[in-house]
Amino acid sequence: AATLQPPVGQVLAGYEATAFAYGQTGTGKTYTMEGNMSSEDARGLMPRAAAAVLDALAKGKYADHHVAVSYLEIYNEELTDLLAPAGNQPRLELLEAGGGRGVCCVGLSEVPVSSLDDITRLIALAQERRRVAETRINARSSRSHCIFTMKVWCRRSCDGGEQEMVGKLHLVDLAGSECAKKAAMVAEEPAASPASSQRPPQNQSQAAATVVEQERERKNINQSLLTLRRVIAALREKSARVPYRDSKLTRLLQSALGGSCRTVVIATISPALAVVEETISTLTYAEQAAGIQNRPVAMSSIRAPSMSCGSLSEANLNFGDVNPGGGGEFPADVEMRLTYLSQEVEEAQAALTRKHQEVLELTERAEHAEEELEKSREENQALQDEIAARAAVISWMNTSACGLADSLEASAAQSLAKVREGVEAKAAQLGQKDAVAAETAVGNLVATQKQTVQTEVAELRTALDGLRAELAA
């Protein structure tokens, strides 16, 4: 409780304070924040801080006060209201609060509370709804980042009239950084349940889908924590651009990191030597975060006694972040409401500008794609023309080769016929005696000549085939 004693006092003075736990999975972040609700000695920072706030309000000299709590979950970059009525999950949006006060979550439930029992009951409800899974390192590993917020309105008398203050205390339980091999998950459960151990075994397709979803969870957790590290590094280096908008977690922690909020960082580590690298990484992160300079600004206003309109409850103070239809409100809340609405208009204008830019970019990309398509068409046509030209050359060569082969065969036949006639005439002159020898000589000569012609034709066809292959390539 001593860890949050200074921030609690600052919240009652109208400041915004944040405490978040960072560390490897299984090092006690959730236990540090929530603890064991059934044991007063083992309660975590959330119920202890809540008790401190309520005790200070009860003992303080306040004319009136009111407290409301909210509980937000960030799972796979999706926002969930853990205190919303069952089956009625609202649509949540992040908007700039204006005035350097970071980001607010529009649509998030803010539940009025008046006692510690109310708060512990809501924390227990959120615990049941929060996503957890079993890993090799942690039997109940948080698969999401959670932000518990206490919003405190109080009013007290002062020399100039009445001072109204609006303070907030954010307690952030970050999901643990983890290595895929060391923290391989076994099975996911949406919430703790005694019946979970009685579930039937998953078939192969369900198991495969579970593994894919668990890997997606791990990547989203590590990516958001990496973005958080980059934000801290950019703030330490005083970079011109700090990547708050790269994740919803860093957007929500914008006021806590270099903004108008008072911040406490809780680093949780393991004593095991097997994870010494993760321990060093956590301590390095904490050292870097400690060097960030915030600029706290109190949310308070003073009004004259003539403007008094009774208690906060009589003024019908609305506890939502944005609700233009609420009843009478104090100036600080009206200012915040107008700021939120103005920011909503600015966000809409910015969104319209972004959409216009996207249209221009898409148009440019479409024109570029059309040019590339036309270029591809021209190249395709040129290729078709080249293929047609090569086909014509091959056809001409086939025709020429066939004609040449036929011509060679015809010429060879004529030459053989003339030789045969000459030999036969010579044989007739030599007489019957040498006729047989002459016939044999003629046969040999014809065979030799025929073989020569066939060889030439074969060589010609081989050369033609080689030329065809070269053209086809």
C-alpha cells in the first residue's frame, strides 16, 4: 500500500496517476495488482488503493464526493468492457481527451461505488471475465492487458468559494512478455471455472485452431510490449515522433508516459537462473522508464458560493466520459465534455482527411496498375508476334528441307539410272562373259551411291532439327 500512497493523495488533489506492472509471464504481475480477494493480508494493490482512497475521502473535509470504477481489457488489439452487463458489450472507441490529458475510452462503463465491498465485487467479476491460459511457465497466464480505473469527484470549501476536483487512478496489469519455446501454451480458458477440468478432450482440428489462436495471442502481446518499449526509448531520446498510435495500449498509456500523469512502474522478476535474460531485460526497461519526465496537471476549478447548487448527487452529475444529454454539471465536467466533443469532431475530420488521402492513393495505384497492365499487354503482343515469326521461319525451313531432300533423292535416282544405263551399254559391248561381273559392279556402285545420298539427307535433317530447337528457345 505504501507504493501507492503518494499517487492516492495526488488523485484526491485532482491529478491523474498511473501504476503499471511489467515483467515476464509468471512473475506475479496479476497477483501484485489483484492479490487474493478472500484474504485481507493477501490483497493486491487494486483493493488496497481503493481502500486508501475511500478512507481518505471519509476522513477528509470534503463537502461532497463520488467514486466510480471501470475495468478495460485489451485482447488482440480489441477493447472489452469487463464491467459491462452480460450480453450487452458496448462499442468502445479511443479519443484524444485534449489539453494534453492523453486518451479517453468512449463508451466504457463507469460503475458508481460507495464501499470497498463494491470494488472487490467488481474486481472479482472482471477476474472471471478476463482471458487467461495455461502455459509451461504459468498455470493462469493473462492473455490480455487490463486497466482498472478509479475516478474520484470531490468538492471542498476554499477561500474563493468551492474547489471541485476530478482525479483518476489507473492500475495497469500488463500481459507478460514471453518466448514461444519457454511459454508454449497448453490450453486456453476464457475465465476460471471449476468445470474447466471436466471438459472433453479436443479433436485434432480444434487443437490446431487453438494453437493458431494462442500463437496469435502471443504475437499480439509481444508486439504491444515492444511498442511500449519503443515509446519509452523515444521519450528517453527526446525523439520528434513518439509512436503512441502504434498500439492501443500505448495510446491509453500516453498520459502516463511523458504526459500529464504521475506514474509508478512496478517491475516483477523471477529468481530463476533459467530466465536471467528476461530478468535483465525487465530491469533495463524499468531503468529506461524511470528516466521519463512527466508534466502533471491537476483537474480542478473554483466557483463562487453563489453558484452553489447543492451536492453532487443533486446536480445529477453524469459519470460517463461523453454524454451530452446529462443533467446539471460542474464547470470542470462541462469543460471536459466540450473538449471530448470537440475532439470527436476533430477525429471525424481527420478520419475524412485520411479517407480522402486513401482514395487518392488508391486512384494513383489504380492508374499505375492500368499502366502496368497496358505495358504487359504490349509485351505480350510483342511476344506473340515473335512466336508467330519464329513459327513462320520454322514452317519455311520445314518446307525447304523437305523440298531439298526430295530434290536430292530425285537427283540421286537420275544419276544412278544414267550410271546403270552406261554400265549396261558397256556390258553389252564386253559380251555375255562379263555381264555377270558388270551387273555385280553396278549393284555395288548403286548401293554405295544410295548410301551416300541417305547420309547427306540424314545430316541435313539433323541440322534442321538443331535449327528448330534453337528457334524454339
